[in-house]
Amino acid sequence: MFRLSAILVSLLLVISACTEVSTGAFEGNAQSGSISNFGSGSIRLRHLDAVNALRVENGMRPLILSAALNAAADTHARDITAHQRAWNFGSERTSPQERATRAGFNGIVRSENVAETFKSELLVLQTWLGVAASRASILDPLATHLGYGWYQQSNGKIWWVEILGQAFPEPVTTAELQ
């Protein structure tokens, strides 16, 4: 009986130690706490869905989420956090294009939007849409791919990075031509 109780207590402790990843929208630090409690995949997909809804509404093709551009955005978010400056140049004066190429993106970076805020994932998009240059980059008809990343400081401030790119077409091999 003691053995069964010990096993049940151990099992309850293990289960209670597991943390659940929230599937809802991140609503900003004040309401949601740490963004790490939310799945990064669902945040990226929600952002992509919102951007694509706007693009389709404006007669443009939807964007494709790019793992390479996500990696470049995450890296840049950490970098701008370290320097406490939301800008498009890396600490080594790298450009968005250099960072995307290093991350494995095969194409041209059309634009990069950055923000420093305590706001939610959707409010930062709304903010970018209120700035003419950022809105134009999100609605760039030549953009084909999107990357989205962030880094949250211990005080709750989040540094957001959105990268829009135009992928090069895959080269055609001679075997495919025959």
C-alpha cells in the first residue's frame, strides 16, 4: 500500500511540474506574462494569417513562412535587445540581407520591420500598419516569404522583428528539362 501511494505521489509531482503551452493569442506582458508561455509556432502562424488576410484583401498573393527568415529575425531580435536599440543594422553593422543569407534564405530581403514594445503580437502588427513605410513593406507585391521573431527581456519588454523576402526560384536541372 505504501509503495502504491509513493508511486501515485511521484506521478502527481511529475504531472504538476509539467508546464502547459498556451494556445491563445499573446496579449502583451501585462495580461499574458512571458511570451515563452506561448508556442512560437502558433504566434508566427497567427501573424502570418493576419498579414496574409490583409494582402489578399488588397489583391496580393499570400506569403509563405520561412524557417530561415524566422531564424534571422530571432537572431536580430536578440541582437537589438543587447544594444537596446530597435534598428535594422546588426551589432556588427550587418544588413537584413546579410543576416538572412547567413540563416540560409535563398533570395532578396525586401524589408525588415522592428519594434520595441510591451504590446501584444497583434498590436505590434497594427502599429506597423499605421506607419506608411512599414505598411508598404507588408503589402509589397514582390514579397513571397515572411520571417517573424522576437526576444523578451526580464522586465517584459519585447523586441519584435519581421522580415519580408522574395525567394529566388529553385534552379531547374537538365534532368527536369527532359
